Amino acid sequence: MGRWQDIAVKKGKTDAARAKVFTRIGREIVVAIKTGGGNNPETNSKLREVIAKAKANNVPNDNINRAIKKADEDASASYDEVVYEGYGPGGTAVIVEATTNNKNRTAAEIRHSFEKNGGNLGAMGSVSFMFERNGVISAEKPASFDEDEFTLLALDNGAEDVVVGDAEIQILTSVQDFHKCSQGLTAGGYNLTLAELQYIPTIDGGITDEQQKIKFDKMIEMLENNDDVMNVWHNLVE
């Protein structure tokens, strides 16, 4: 399994297990409506992305609709999307995606998570050159499955790479074709278990010191436990 497929599998399992995923996706819906241009996913690509992610994480339609309604009704709800970049222990590259209603508070908390564990928060662009932004989709492999038919459907909808596993299929897309591909696969009758834009590392990092690895794991844990943090991406090869 390639590097990006491995990330997709681990990320999907992590997100599905997190108790806060419903709350965080609800916040992402608010941000998408406020910044993406309204509550219609047909015309708001950011909202389409979040809804696809919500469904892939088994968020019920009622929850999605309530979050959309709440965002419409609460004009005071205001969150900003912020991306932080930094170096973790051993020179590992880390990107943190967050939504916040208080940038100063969130930046201080993110910086603390880095510095407490031997890392340091960097400026914009300090590590993002080591990553590519891509759409990553996972779909359940049905009992009756025609690989050629699926691959053709995926490619026709903008997929750049398709890897068929024993139980799941992994699809890589460009950012531009992500929505088209996820919608095309859903319309084709496939059940998506993951659908989101990810930062895929192009330069791998490594840690050989055991204490640095402990600090790295603690740093990631602190970041993921922060209520403002939506996603944490890194280039550590484990």
C-alpha cells in the first residue's frame, strides 16, 4: 500500500473513533456556510466538501441538517479557518488545521503544544512545501465488485489513482476534482467511508531517538485533543 493510501486508512479510523467528530464537523459546517457562500451545497463547494466528510464519518442526516439550520439562524456564529505549520521533535513536519472564534487563544495553545514537546511553531510556508494537497476517498468494496467498471467510473470523475484492497478501495484526486469524484462514486451506488482533503507528505521524516518519539506522540495527542483543531497532518514514517 502506498504512502497516501496508508494515511487515508489510518486517518479514517482515527476520525471515526473520536467522540468529538460530530461536534467538529458541525463547526466546519458553520464555517463553510459563513465563508463559502450560503447553505446550498450545489453552489457552495466548501459545504459540499464538509457534507461528504460528515456522511463518510456516519454523521446522521438529521445532525447535518440541524447544523446547517443553526448556522443560518445564528448570525453571530463566527469561526475562522486557520492553518498552522511547525516542526516537531526530530525535525518532523507538522500541519494543523483549526477553526476558531479566537485566533490569539488558539495560536497560543497550538504553540504551547509544540514547545512543550520539543517542537516549534513556524511561519506560513515553513513546512507546507513538503506536502501536497489532495482529495482522498475511501469506499467500501461491495460483495459483487467489478474492478474495471469501478476504475473507469472513478477515472471518468477525475480520480488520479485507484488502489483496490481486500475490503476497501482508496481513491486519490486533485483538489479541483474532489467533489466531482465523491459525488460520482456516491451516485454510482458506492458507500464512502472517508472523503476529505488531506495534506499528503512528499518528503518523509523520521525519528530514531525513543525519547523524541515519545515527545512526538504526546505533541500529536495534545493537538488532537484541542477543541479548535480539525486535523493534524505530519510526515513521520512509522
